[in-house]
Amino acid sequence: MNIFKNVFVTGSIAYDTIMNFPNEFQDYFHSEKLHQINVSFVVNKLEKQLGGTATNIAYNISQIINNKLQITNESQSSNIKLLGSVGKDGKDFISFFKKNRIDANGVVTDKKLYTSAGSVITDTKNNQIWGFYYGASEKIPYIDFKLLNKETDLIVISANHKNSFLYFQREAIKNKIPYIYDPGMTLTWIADRDLKEGVMNCRYLVGNDYEIAMILKRTNVSINQLIDTGVNVITTLGEGGVRYQEKTVGTGLDLSILIKGFKVKKMLDPTGAGDAWRGGFIAGLLLNYSTKDCLKLGNVMASFAIEKYGTVNHNPKIKDIKMRMKKLNPKLPSRKKLSA
């Protein structure tokens, strides 16, 4: 098992417009008229925030690593390196990365295009409708993969413009650099062939239950087949927590761990919870924690994220992170052949 020292986070860097719709979307759609939708949702709250998959993930890693969180007696120095693109209006992001001690030397600034922007409307059942403008994200932040260490470096490949997403996927595979594959919103455009290539060569595959189901269907592979090839499959389950599945080295048995989510008193905004989970999990990897603690740390960071409006506004204290982790007891691992 690798002991990771550096993480290269790729993905979108985007301004988020977050809106709340005080009703349920389903009440405003006519099932027989879905071929000609014309719907207007009047929202009762709007916020503009810094966001994007790369921004959110790197921020959550930094909240743990840069605060020198000690959950066990083990500690390890690490570097959080961001690879992405901003536009002519991206100065706020550069300042934000510097403030949070995120290495942004790999961030490209385009002087003509605007920074990517996403808009989301969330209903009372936490269903979301997104719109996204790629903008400067079409610019690829090239790096020399030969300088990366396949033993100690980890790449996060998260949703982004096609140019960057496929570039990092192909280069990571070509140079045999371990990577976390987080296709997410790319499922709306990525070809089945590219998706399967990315899935079958990754170290960790992560997605919510809908995304994992879609990936299995489109690639025509089962969970068993994935873990047999060495892919560790992570399925986030919202309030239900997370399910982790892998092939246990040296035993030939399949390991499944289910850890329930941390229940918060009041959820203000689910936006960015998945990215917060990824940041917590990756921070655990960098600190060389057990799989169980990595999963718990992901659940805890997601719980803090949903208590704040926006994706990078939570700033939990070390003692609060530790407290929530102690309250998360995983379901006993099962060592048996998993169903497809």
C-alpha cells in the first residue's frame, strides 16, 4: 500500500450561485409533457460563493492537513497541489488558495475567458438542478508527469472540462500514477470507452449510489470484477453514510465496510457535501490512517459542510472533528463474496 505524501487535485475551479426553492421540483413537472418543459422556479434565497470540484476538495484537505490534525499518533508531512484554470476574474480564487496554504502554482490564468461558473437550485427534499459554464476550464494546466513519484504521489481526477479531465486521465494511466477517479458530472458527456478506461485503471473509484450504478451499467462490469482488478469502490450514500468495497490483500476475500453518516441538528445546504467527503478521505490517506478512519473522516467533513451555506465556508476545530469521529462506529466488516 502506498504511503502518499503529495496530492495533486484536478477539477473545476468555479464561482457558484446557490439558490433555494421552497417547494419540491416534482410538483411542477407534468409527467406527460416532459418532452416540452417550460418551468420557472422562484427561489427564496441566493448566495454567490467560491467553489468547483477542485476548489472544494483541496479546501477540505487543507482544513485537516494544514491544521495538523492528529487523530492517531501518526503524522506525515504533505503537500496539496492544485491543478486547474481560472479566468480574468479569478483573483479571488488565487487569494483564497494562498490564504488556505494550497499550492496554486499549477493553476493557469486565462486573460480572455471568465472563470467557470455553476448555478444550482435546491428544493426542500435536497434535489438539485445544476447549470454549468466551463469558461477558462477548457485550458489545460499541463504538468510534467515524469516529475511525479508513483510511490508517494496521488492524483485526484474530478469533474472538469473534457480537455483537462481526459488529459489527466490518460497521462496518469500512461505514467502509472495512482489516482482517485471521480467522474461525477462528466457522466453527461464522457464516452463509454473513456469511462471504462478511467474506471479500470484507477486506485479508488468514488461516486454516489446513482453514479456508481450508472458507471457499472455503462462499462458493463460488476463490483466483483472491479475489486478483483484492484479497484477500491467507494459509494457515498448521503445521510446513509458511505460503503467501501475492496479485495483484501493476502486473503483473497472481499471486504465491505459501511459507515453511517453523522446526523447534524440542522442541514442548511447539501451543496459540496460530496466534495467535502472526498477531501476528508484523502486527508486521511495523506496522514496514513486506516481505511476505517479515512472513511469516518470523510463522513465528518461532509457533516460540517452541510451545516453551512456554500461549499468552503465551514472551518471546524480539531476537537470537534475528533468528537464526531468518535461517534461514528462502522458496521462490522463482512468478508465474503460480494453480489454484483
